[in-house]
Amino acid sequence: MSGAAMVGLGVFRPRRVVGNDEICRVLDSTPEWIVRRTGISTRRFAQADETLAEMAATAGEKALADAGASPAEVDRVIIATMSHVGDDPVDLPSAVAARMGVRAPAVQVSAACSGFAVALRLAADAVTAGGARTALVIGVERMSDLLDPTDRSTAFIFSDGAGAVLVAASRRPQIGPAVMGGQPSLAEAITVRRRPELPDRGPVIRMQGPTVFRWALTELPGVVGQILDGAGLTAGEVDAFIPHQANLRIIDAVAQSTGLGGVVVARDIVEQANTSAASIPLAMERMRSSGQVKRGDLALLLGFGAGLSYAGLLATLP
Ligand code: COA
């Protein structure tokens, strides 16, 4: 065994579906504007019992079931999240592992919307190096905890959920090398911190939307090019493009400008909105359950967001 592969997939979508009309009861906007500027029609907001630990453990259990694996076979748990700021346990990864009956070491990666792709590569590294036979990667977010419902740049974009994949050793590497980087000079374009104007709130997300938009369209096509060149592939040889579900206009523009517009492109954002570190596995699951992709298809995964940062790689789908 000299490689790693995704062998199981599971997700958790919170029960409560929130339409643009509900958002616009508080926000100075219209449902049509939100659809036009972002593609988003609905999002999911987690309720009190749908904690980060609960959502992550449920998605993780489904990924194990999908792979036909048991908790005892998990050698690592890697959680990617940026919204672990509320009432959840201090040590979220251990709480998730405990809920699942997993006794292996569990850690947390904080790389915002790039988090899932970063964690996936870390999992593949651990398995390829022989330090673990399997690693469970879980992206989980309660972005609604960070939202100011009156903020015209963020209130309608973000959403809650979890997605998990089990990574296991494979004869042939099926998770490619990652292209990672970012633009630290734009670190203030997306922030999560306490706001003096909201003294009763915990940390709140703020975003310079047009700055993020411009950066994404300028930077990401080159990142996609590097990933494809590194593998010696053309865009047409990829089965699916599964970018972070930030904004439908960004997804479509990057797909078009890289030649990936001709392959199946993830558009989970329309119904699920932007779930940061959870968006790639959530999108993967919708594509698989709707028959757009199948196990073994080759996908280009691309995380990007706060940092500003990106992380992308090629991988065969579970
Ligand atoms: N509802 C209605 N109108 C709004 C609005 C809202 N929520 N927010 C801004 N506007 C208006 C502005 O007042 C402005 O009107 P004007 O032209 O009459 O002055 C106009 O829309 C354009 O404002 P701007 O701030 O330039 O908005 P935008 O077109 O850039 O759209 C975003 C805002 C947030 C949708 C857009 O910048 C975006 O999608 N950015 C990327 C965000 C993203 O993907 N983040 C995820 C990273 S992980």
C-alpha cells in the first residue's frame, strides 16, 4: 500500500430550511437580489440540539457505514471548522470521537473554507506515511452562530451542516498532491471577532464581499491550472469540479475560465448555501445521491476563503 483513497462519505443537513424571504424579514434586501448575486435560494440553520459535535458525529457515522467500516477501524479523526466558538465542548474533536465510540487521536484544523481540502490532504499524508490505516475527515459548521442578520454582506450567504469522508490506504494514490497558498495581505477581507457595536454577541463574521469576489476570480483559475498541470491532465479529463460552495457566480466563472465548465460542476449552494469547511463533502454527497457522479469518478476539489487562502487537489470520489 503506498497511497490513500476516500472510501466512504456521509453528511448531516440540519432540519430547518430557511428561505430568502425569511432572511429578508430582517435584512435590507430582497429574495431576488440574493438569488441574482449568489445563486442561493435556501440554507439550513441548525437548531439547539444540532450542535457541532452532534452534526459531525452523525456525518462521521454515515461515512463509516458507507465504507463498511467500524469505529474501531478509525486511526485518526481530523475535524475542519471555523465556527467552533460557541457553547460546544472545548475539545470538539475528542467530543466527536467519544460520541462515535472512536478511541483514536482526534484533532482540529482551522483553515476556514479551505479547511476540508487541507484536512483531506493531512489525512492522506498520515495514511500514506503508514502512521494510520484510516483517517476520518469531517467538515462541520454552525455559521449561523456567527451571523449578524442585519449585515448586507454575510447574512444571506452562510449556512450550517457537516460532511465526512473516510480515508483509507490504497494500492494506487487516489488523493493527489495539494496546491495550497493564499494572500495574507487580504486577511481582513473576512474576519470573525467580537464587535463593539454588538456587545451582547460572541464573535461575528464580517466580509468585504467585492474584495473576496475579485480575489477569487483573479487567483483561482491559476490554482486550477497548477493542479491539472501537476497531474498532466486537461480539464476535459476530469469528471467533476467540486469547489467550495461560496457563491454560484464564483463557481460558474472559475469553471468557465478553466475549461471545467464542460464537466459536472457542484451547485449545492443553491439549496444549502455556503457551509465553509463542510461545503465540499456536502456538495459531493448531493452529486452522488442525484446520480451526477459515481464512486471512482475523478474530481477536482478546491477550497478557498478566509485567509485569504486556497487548497485544491484531484481525488477519486468515494
Ligand atoms: N441586498 C440588496 N442590495 C445590496 C446588498 C444586499 N444584501 N448588499 C449590497 N447591496 C447593493 C449595494 O448597496 C450596491 O448598490 P448601489 O449599486 O446602488 O450602490 C450594490 O448592491 C452593489 O454592492 P456591492 O457591495 O458591490 O455588492 P456585490 O455586488 O459585490 O454583492 C456580495 C455582494 C457579498 C454578494 C458579493 O460581493 C459576493 O458574492 N462576494 C463574494 C463573497 C463570497 O463568496 N464569500 C465567501 C467566501 S468563502
